[in-house]
Amino acid sequence: MRDISEVVLPIITETDLANWHRSIGTKVIYHRDRYWRETAFGFWEPLHWIARLTAVQATRPSILCWGFRAALCEDDAAAATGSLPVHVLTDVANYDLQSLGSNRRNHLRRCYKRSQIVQLTGIELLQNQGYEVFVSSSKRTAYAKLMSKEEYLTNLPADMNPKYQLVIAGLIDGKLGGYVRGFAVGKTAYINDVKIATEAYSSYIGIGLAFEFVQVCRRSGKIDEVVYGLHSREDSALCVFKEGMGFPPQHIPSRVEINPLAGKLIEWRYPDKYYRLTGKS
């Protein structure tokens, strides 16, 4: 473990990101100078998720592809056919305690009194206590597919590789209450994964983990934006939390192409997923 106040977020390249994802089994291809990944069978997105591609780059990356989505650079925004609805914090350099509302500030102070926020420099704590936190969080949020403990432990070394990303943990009386994983590519940082045990919620470590991740980005002096996931409009509590932490939803102009039949099916059966895919209500 390491005191979080000493940590600076390492910045990796897209090639580093591609190597990391290939090591954990992600299907990655190189198309027009950018790396893409298959997020669902036959659907592709840039690996550097909100990298602003040119219209020339934002094209079908694979023949066997029923859909793709890519954010566009400002100069090519007119070519957008949809948008990417994400929670983004943009004023990283000035993000501090005063960036939060009074309730959030009080909750953050309680977090510091009740817990300790640290960087994990190894996987030992997660090997011993991480699976229980993962299960508790996954059952509560239903955002992650449950896996066996054996699978969780097998995936840990690659998933938590400190060469590519940062892992911050919240400890309550020395016991793991939650953790967040994140990484930075160029000037963009991503809060990639958040797991908080249900019994740890009253300590407000979710606020502490998000706040300290941004402080790590701030100390790097090179991060312009921090991304905190897609806008899940159906989960009002989550949206309120992210907005209260300074991550308002933004719609980034994107080129979105989806097979018409597949698009109609998704829009009819899963309207919220369709919204996250296209930015269209």
C-alpha cells in the first residue's frame, strides 16, 4: 500500500492500452491509425473510448460488423450521426473540496474520519478480501456479471496490472470496503471500475475514492478530462451521485452505425441501452 497523497497517475499510450487489453483477452484490431475493441459480438468501439477521431478514421473497422460507434473531433462534428452520452469532469486543474456541494463536502469529511484511502501497489489485499467486495457490489448494482472466486483470482494479475493503471482502495478498520480502478491515455483519464461493499456505504468511501482519483489526476498536471462511465439515465441515484461529484452528463458528437434491424430491436426492447449506444432518446 502507499499513501494516496504521494500518488501521481501514470499516463499510457494507445499502444500500451492495446497491449494490456490483449493480455486480458480483449479482441483488438488496428484500423486507420487507431485501436478498436469488440465490446459485444460484432459491435466495435475505439479502445481509447472517447478519443476524438476524424471522420476518415471513424469508419467501419471490420467487415464482420453489425455496428460501431466513435466520438468525433470538433472539426468533423458535422459528420455525427449520434452522440456518446458520458459523465465527464473537465476542470481537473481546479478540482478540490470547494468543487463539491456542502453535503458532499460533509460526506467526504466523514469518509476521511471513518476510512483510509490508499493506493494498492500489489494484489495481496484483493486476493484476500477483494472477491467478497466484488460479490457484494455486483449483487447490489447488477452492473457486473458474477464470476466464481477462482475466476476472480485468476484474472487479478492482469486486471490490476500497475504498469497500466491505478488501483485505489478504501479501508475501514483495516478491512477492504471498496476499490476503484482507473487509467489515463494522453490527456484523458477513465474511472474504469468501482466496487463498494454494501456494508461500507455508510462510510461514504464511494465519495472518497472518486475524489481522490481526481486528485491523483490533478497532481499529474497532464490530465484535461476524467470520464466516469456512460450516462445511465434509468439509474437516477447514480446520476445524481456523479453529477454531485462534478461529472455532469455530456453528449459527445459521434458517428454511430447500427444494422437497421438490430437497431430497431434494441430500441424496442432495451430503450436505455439504445440511448447509451446512440445518444438518441
